[in-house]
Amino acid sequence: MENFLLQATIYLGAAVIAVPFAARLGLGSVLGYLLAGIVIGPLTGLVGTETQDIQHFAEFGVVMMLFLIGLELEPRALWDMRKRLIGLGGMQVMLTMMTIMGVCMLMGYDWTVSLAIGMIFALSSTAIVLQTLTEKKLMQTAGGRSTFSVLLTQDIAVIPMLALLPLLATPVLLRLAPDGSMQRVSDDAHDAHGSMSLVDGLPGWGVTLVTIGAVATIILVGVFLIRPLFRYIHHARLREMYTAFALLLVVSIAVLMGLVGLSPALGTFLAGVVLANSEFRHELESDLEPFKGLLLGVFFITVGAGINFDLFFADPAYILGLTAGVMLIKGVILYGLSYVFQLKGKDQWLFTLGLAQAGEFGFVLISFSSQQGVLTDGLAGRLLLVIALSMLITPLLFIIYDLLSRRIGESDTPEHDEVDEQGTVIIAGIGRFGQIVNRLVQSAGFSTVVIDSNLQTVQMMRKFGFRGFFGDPTRPDLLSAAGLDDARVLVVAIDDKASATKLVSYARKARPDLHIVARARDRVHVYELYAAGANDIVREMFDSSLRAGRYALENLGLTEFEAAEAEQTFYQHDRRAMRELADLWQPGVPVSDLPDYVERARALNNDLETALATRQQTNENKDS
């Protein structure tokens, strides 16, 4: 126990030191975790068995991540993604698997061993790639969505791979038991350790049937049993019971998967998909998210600490050549598929570089293949080292992607539309905010010209009968073509704060008499827009928040008239306060570091409380 706590202390301490440092250098958290593991492994001697012990614990981070991914994917969503899952993902898995299998056979390996190696390297690292895509906010790009589809296909493909591997067992490593079943030569030693298993001693077809049965059990339990159990827990009204049940769910599925030799992560992923429509989905997410993040970090550290440098330095050129060869084969296949599925520019490189590595499920397949007698220990050790090195290189590939994306710039962006209309009102930005403004103004009989830099949004507008132009609203030539010289109102509804302020400043200089209505993200943005020359500034959540507050007051006992008066008093006071505080605000300085600002804000808040109390007292006197 003390040894385990010492290891945990070292691992967590390394993470606290290395990850913030890596993040400051722009390397990302995953590379920070991996480098921390590489450093503490040789320095502390936490390699070999010690690393494997804590890695088994840390693998629950991957397990929880797959469970949470499953919760986000309803069966209907999976069906909607079927073209990319079966087409893009399926082709990637099959082409990579068969290509690497062919290369291995040319190197002299038996076809069964070659097929196993092909399956192992057909997979990529879900943990590293999804973590990095989320950190870099690339998940919603075309390349990010395609990458996610392939990762999801790979995760699902592990199920048939695990079911197939027992059928590839090398005959010389098997023996015929007295009862007629097939057993591995190492089974006796395995049994001596008291390991529990439902598949030991079974023939290959028996292992396959048990594997399929375990998967079916998880699906049936998720459909018929989890919801009643969660409702039972719900009646206890204890927060810790939700967390305990969420952990019990994940751990019990992991145990079942271990009994049949399957990956726990795949089992929890299936359970997550089954529970995606559950009313308890968000509760499960909030309970498991902290555990997932911490355990994933420890998992990455164990990958770094588990690299066998003795094996690497015995023949570094060979190991590096294998790693480069695997990544090059995968990269060429991925790049070709990106052409077929019409990914271009930055998305194409994100898809190619992001999936070129091997993944953590490769560790699972190698371990299972060794247990089933498909791979020898020496070959398994080299394959584990190749996977670890490719995962270590992956964050560097994302850095290369960042450099390439900056060089590519906007060269892959469609050309801007030629604005051939002019209107009384120019609306820059047509998201949720701009759409409502556009519809209201047009319904009142005024002409508008809409410009937005999001091509998909503009195309969607056109489907609903609203004309818009694709282009950068901050470009002077587009504004001029839209009629800036003659327009009466400019509505600035751009998401990016800096671009919105830039546009207001330019428009004010070009047209001092123009009335500018601008949307602000927060109070500080209000001050920036006010200084840039906006006439009317609308905080994006302010009016809706006032309405919600009025509804709350009405249900707390105030009449509709009293709640409306309180709302109006707050609104008028806030507008006056914003004007006063704008004069005390200083660009680039946090408002909490401005003593005059803080003092005046507190005084204005006291004035608001006094005004509301006075109005309430006046209403009570009228009623009496």
C-alpha cells in the first residue's frame, strides 16, 4: 500500500510540475504528461512491473472517457453518422490492416501473426487525439469531425478484433486438454496465480461466443436494468450515492470485460451509447468527468514511464524505422482517404497527422494476443515500444499541423461573394443574435444587407429564403459595396470580440453620423465598444436575464406590475451605471485592479438596492 501511495505521489507531482510548463510552451497537456513519465521512469526506477501496476489503475481514465463519449452518442446519432463510420472509418481500418499485414508477410511473418499486427496498428489513440482536439478547439471543424468518426469506428472495431484473435492462435502454443478443449501452454502458470476468467480452457469458437454474449449482456442490462437502479438511488437524495453508483457501473462493466478477456473501455462505450437517451445522462457525466481527466493524465504518464529504453537502445535504428514505417503507411492511407471524402487544406492535414499514430487499444490487443498465443513475448515487446513511441510523437505532429495551418492560412477558404446590394441596415454577423435582428427589421419593411464569414451559415440562410453574402464583415471594400456610405444603421453581431470592436471603430471613422448597434460579450466588451464609438450596446445575455429575473419575482409573490417595475428600475440603473463606469475603465487593466472603478461600482450597487427598496415601499403604501 505504501509503495502504491509513493508511486501515486510521484506521478501526481510530476503532472503538476510538467503539464503547466508544457502548456505555457504551447505543447499541450498530453505531451506534458508523456514527458513527465519519461523523466520520472529512469530517475525513480518506476518501470516494468511497477509502471504496469499503476497503468492498470490509470487505464480507467480511458474506460471513463469511452463511457462519456458513448453518453454523447445516441443510437440515432450513430445511425446518422453511418456513412462516415462505415465508409471513412471502415475503409481506414481495413486498408491499414491489410497493408500492414502485407508488409509483415513480406518481412517473413506468418499470416496469422501479420493479421494480428495489422489489427493492432490499424487503431489510433482515442485518448490523445480527442484530448488534443478538445484543447485546441478543433472538434467542430470538418477535419475534427472526420477524425472523431474514424476514432469511433476504430473503437467499435476492437470488438470483432478481440473476438477474432483467439482464432489466430499459433498451434504450437496450444495443447489438447483431456476434455478435448484447446489450452495454451502457459495456462497452468496463469491459473497458478489465481486469475479469474470465463474463457480459459475454451476452444477458439467458444471464446468468440462468450465474447459476443458479454457484449449482449451489457446492452440488455443498459436497456432494462440501469434506469430502475438509478431511480432507486435517486430516492436516497445523497449526492455521493450518484458518484458511487456511476463508479460502480463503470467498474462492474470493466470486471465483466476482464472475465472474458475484452477491453473494459469497449464495454463502457456500449453502455454509454445505450444510456445516451437516459434522463440520468448529465448526472453520470458530471460525476465521472473529474475522475476521467485525472486518470487520463496518469495513464499518459505511465505510457511515458513504461517505455523500455533498454530494448530501444539495443537497436534504436530498427525501432525508429518500424515506428516511422507504421506512421508513414497510416499517413499515406489517411491522406488518400481525405481526398476521397473531400477534405481540403487544414482539415486534410489535421485528419492525416492526427490519426497517424498507434493507440492505447493496441496495448490491449497485444496483451490479449500474447495471452492467446498469437504473438511471442519478444515480438510483443517490440510492438509495445513502437506504439509508445508513436503516441509520444503525436503531440509533435499536432505542433506541425499548427505550423502548416498558419502557412496555409485562408488559401483553402472559398472566395468571398461579390456584394451587389445596398440596404438601409447593414448586419455584420448572422448567428442566433443577427438572425433575429434581421427578421425583425425586414418584417417592418426595411431593407437589409447581411454579411457573415461563416459560409455554412450563409448557405443555410439562403435555404430559408433570406439572402446573405459570404465575406469578412470587417473588410472596408465589402462594407462599401454593401452601402456603408448611405446606410442609416449598422448592426454589429460578430462573435469575435476583437473583430467587433475593430469594425465599430472603422465604421465610426468612416461615417461619424452612422448609428451603430453592437452586441457585447460582457461588461468589459461594452466599455471597448463604447470607446470605439457604438451608439447602442446590447449585452448578449442581459435582456434575457432580466426577463428570467422578472419571472422569478412574479413567482415569489410580486404582482406582474411590481415585477415589471423592478425590472425597469434595474434596467435604467444598469444603463446609467455602465455609462459612468465606462469613464473609469482603462484598456488592458482588469476592472478588479482599478480602485476608483471598484469603489464607484459598489456605491452604484448600493444606490440600486435603495431605489428598489424605495419603489417597493411606495407600492406597499399605495396598496394600504
